[in-house]
Amino acid sequence: MFCDLVETKSFTRTAPRHGVTQSAISQKLSILEREVGWRLAHRNSRHFQLTSDGKNCHPHFLEITRLADELDRQLAQAKVIPSGILELAVCYSIGLHHLPPLLTKFLKAVPKVAVHVHYGSIDRVHQDVLDNVADLGLACYPQRLHGLVIEPFRRERLLLVCHPQHPLAVRPAVAIRELAGHPLVALNELHRSPFMHGVPKNQRQHFQPVYKFDQVELVKRAVEMDAGGAILPETVVRAEVGHKILAAVPFEKGGHTEPLGIIYRRKKQFLPALTRLLKFLRPPRPAAN
């Protein structure tokens, strides 16, 4: 009521906004002044003017009303049961290894939402989000393209993955320079990998892949056939290493990690279902000390 008075500078124009009489507005202002202990305004039948105390209080009262409106909005949104269909674009490695358990929990918690998952290359995921074909994207090596927002999803430790009979398979750890001369199988996006950024420029000619694929599963199959070693995230080969189909060797000094990201359009309208899914995908915050 006070903020409306400041805006209209009139008891007559403020009263209809609150569905009361002009006299009631004047009484409410007097009650407010008694509460705060200051005279907030000079008023008569024709003029309304703030005192210096009123001017000091006004921005704080505006902030209180803004916070109250925001609380009402969030409470109303929380009462809305998320429903509808969400389109999710994912690269193969995330879609096959990271997403399934998260999606199972999400669909159990929000049963009225259906999620359509589209698998594709990293570039395809970015394009689907830009074209608004997908509401969200999950991709390795997320690209900072105009119109896209990137949030961190996970970081994956990169390992040398090779056939169990590979000469380096028995090593407890390997240095990048030791891979020179060994055939390499890779994803098309190898040039974006932090692994390649760690290879000195004068050695990069030794890391030209003999085979390149757009799917991590095809890379793994080629390694199984002993076509060469590969630099892959730890999660995507855990099952094969456990069954001794493949061997995985860490790099010295911890090696490198692969960034995985959540991407969406900067001007995307976040309906309740999409907001809820994003909360499920965001990494958990570290516990406070």
C-alpha cells in the first residue's frame, strides 16, 4: 500500500487498487508509521510527499514486496505437477553409461513426464539444441556456441584402453610419450580431447589414429579386435575391463579428465518438467564442512 502511494502520490487513486476507501488507506499508513516509529509522509487532501525517513524506507519496502511476489510465484510453481514430453539429445557415451540410472530415478519421481532420448554425435547434439529440436543436450567436450548455455555435468578420468595382450596392458601407469609408435583408435572428436592438449606439438604426428569413429562403442569394438589402443573415459569401459575383455591403464600424474556438459538454449522457456529434469542432472553440491 505504501509503495502504491509513493507511485500514485494520491490516496484517492491508491484506494481502488486495494478495494478500500480513501480513509482506510490513510489509517493503514498511520498504523505503518507507528510500527516503524517514523513519520513517513506529509499529506493533506491535495498533496502527498515523502519525509526523509519515508524516502529511506521506500527502496526497502519495494524489495520486501518483490521478495513476497517471488515467494508466491515459487510456491505456486511448486504446486504444479510436472507433466508433458521432454526431448533430450545425448552423445552415445553419456546416453549409454551415465544417463540410464539418472533417467530411471527421474521417471520414478515424476511419472507424468515422458522423456524422448535422441542419440547422436557431439556436433549433432549441439545442433539439435540450437534448432530447438531438443529441450536439453548432454555432450562430451561441450562447445561454447552463440545462444547456448553450458553447465557442468561430470568430469571423467581418461585412460589408455587396449587389448589385454597389448605391450602396455600390464603397466601400472603410462606416460603420454610412451604411446608414440603404437596404433591408435579414436573418436572423431579426438582433437578436442584434453589428452591431445597435453601432447607436445612436436609429438602430435605420432598420434594420428589409424581408425576414427563417431561412436564410443565402435571404438571399443575396434580395440577388442586389437586394432590399436584408445584414450577413453573410465566409466565407458568399466564393464569390459571387469570382464577382462579390455585392459585400462591410467596415465602418470593423474593424466587428464574429459568434460561432460549440459547444454540448453539461452532463451529456453523452462516449464516445471524441464526445471525438474535439470535438477536431477546437475551434479550434487559438495557437502559443507
